[in-house]
Amino acid sequence: MKQINMRADQVHDSQGHGVTGLYTVKVASTDRMLPALEADWNRLSQASEHPNVFTTYGWFQAWIRLFIEERSGSRVRPHVLVLKEGNEVVGIAPLIRRISSRLGFKVRKLEFATSSADYNDLIVGKDQADLTTAAVDFLARSADQWELLDLRDLRGEEDAITRIEQALLRAGLHFRLFAEEERCLYFPIVAPWSETMKKKNLRFARRAFCRFREGPGEGWRVRIVENPEQEPELLDRLIAVEAQKRVDGKESMPCLGKYPEVFQSLFGKLGSAGWITIVLVEWNDRIVAYRVLYRCGKRLWDYQSAYDHAFSSLSPGTILICAAIDYAFANGLEEFDFLRGFESYKLRWTTTCHQSHRLLIWNRRWVSRLSAFAYFKLHDCRCG
């Protein structure tokens, strides 16, 4: 039985379905419901004006499967908002629901799928303004199902943040917005590497490129892999190189090696859809260095890299970036994004960066207000 709210054009029922204006909203709340969304989710991701690999079906499905397996499904589950116009899926809000304990009681949080995502968007779909409003209105009407929305690393494409803020104010939800501490350095691509390397501030890269071009010996090559799913042993070979990774002289936590099942899934689903490019420096059959890159519209995102330190004198990491810039220019891409972090090697290339934001949202219920108060006290959040 549907319950009519204060506004005549908004209704919802006990199963979490809702109608806002032209859009019907429902929640996909179990992993068994996700496969039915795959085709529509992929269609919306590919058609996005600002494509984002971290909001694709392949990314969400790989990580949520891991979370459910690790935690037996009791504390983490999908909370994907599916927006329809008639029978057509026109928008996706890729959220998860996680239960945490705070001040002796349980807090139900809605958030993005993983901290491994450097950029997040609330909505996957074309009609961003109306879809954002519909999603936020639904969240406001279902406020008894959650205490906090913690939206990390929201990217500020065009007026996305403003749209979300306006929708929250209209829906009567409370929120605080603040800049993420870790920004994303990026390098504009305006020419092939042969021209780019003439810049004086990149002389270190020019020297490394020239040394490698002159030849360290037989059997050396730079190779571009656009379909990693077609090389079954590639992931294991990358993990072997990653085990030797150092960042600023210190051991680095593994990424591929920590979550091999996740990345095998990503290589399969995202590789075949054209989202992943891997650049390799190889010596005969041995991988010396690699960079895992995501192609997102006109941008190339540098997600994960490592090299064999036995060959550090050849600057293989620098060679890979040079090759990636050439690849990007040849394919009409306009930006090489280093993603989060201000590691010293990135700062040698650029100091220009993108700023992302964090948005914490709570509702009028006392448990939600108390959860927000405790969160700010414990995390000492700077808010704007």
C-alpha cells in the first residue's frame, strides 16, 4: 500500500520504491539483484558526458562481492538507487549500505563502494540535474533506513556539487561539505612526447627517454596492452613486479596482490569494454615495469604502477609515463591524471591538480543528528 507524502508527486511504499516527478526510484539491496542491472548500467556509463571507471558496474560488482565474502554479508550490502522513466533505466546511484558501531549503538551508513576509487559521482546518467533531485528526494523520504551518508571523493565536474547541495536543501536534509586533503595532480596533453619533452622543466624525463631510445640492449621494448583479459597470466606477472614496489624509498602496500580476484574481475569486465590500458616495459619475456591506466572519456587515469628495482637506473617509471602520454595523444586524449597523492615523482611532472570533496549528510531523526555530531567530534572534520 502506497503512502502519500506531503508533495502529491512523490510517493513511496514499504519495499523502498518511490516516485519523484517523472522518475520511479527503487533500491537494489542484494548482490543477487545486480546482474539484472549490468546492461543498463554499462549503457549509462559508456554514454556519460564525463565517464568514470569508478562508477561502472564492473567496478561496483567486483568490490561489493569482495566485501560480502569478507564480512559474510552481515554488515555490507548494496544500496543502489535505480531510477527509471517508464520502463527504461535512466540513472544509477552506486551506493552501498554499511553498519558501524558508534557510542554503543549501530549506525547505518550509505557511501560509495570503496576507498580505492579516486573520483566518485552520485549519479550515472544523462539528465544530471533532475536525476540528482530525484535521488536526493528519495533518500530524504527513506530517512528511516539510514543515519549517515558519507560521500567521499566527489569530483567537481561542472556544477555537480552545486546540484547536489541545492537538492539537499530542497529536500530538507542537513549536510556539510569540505575539500578532500588528497588532491589529484594532472598533466595536460597538448602534443606528442617528442614535443612535450622539450620543456625545460621536464629535462629529467627527456634524459631518461633518450637513454632508453638509444637502447639499453637487445630484447627491450615498451608495449601497450588494451585487452588485458586476453592475456590470462598477465595479472600474476604484474603482481610479481608489484611485490618489489617502493614509494619514496619505502615499502608500499600491495594493491593488485592484495585483491587478485577483484582485479581479475576488473580486467575481464572493464578490459573488454575498453576502460583499461596497461603500459609495459619488458626485457625479453620479463616485465620490468608497468602502469595500469583507466581511459575515462578524454582523460587517462594513472591508477597503479610498479617497477623492478634492479633496473631503477633506467628510470622505467618515467619511460612508462612518456609512452602513456604518446598513447594518449595518439588517441585524442587531453589529460594524464596521476590521481590521489602528492608523491615526489608526481611533483616532478606537474603541480596542477583537481580538487575533490567530501559530503556528509544526515537527517532530522535524533539518532542521525547524534551520529553526525559524534562523527565530527571523533574525526575533527574541517567543514565549509
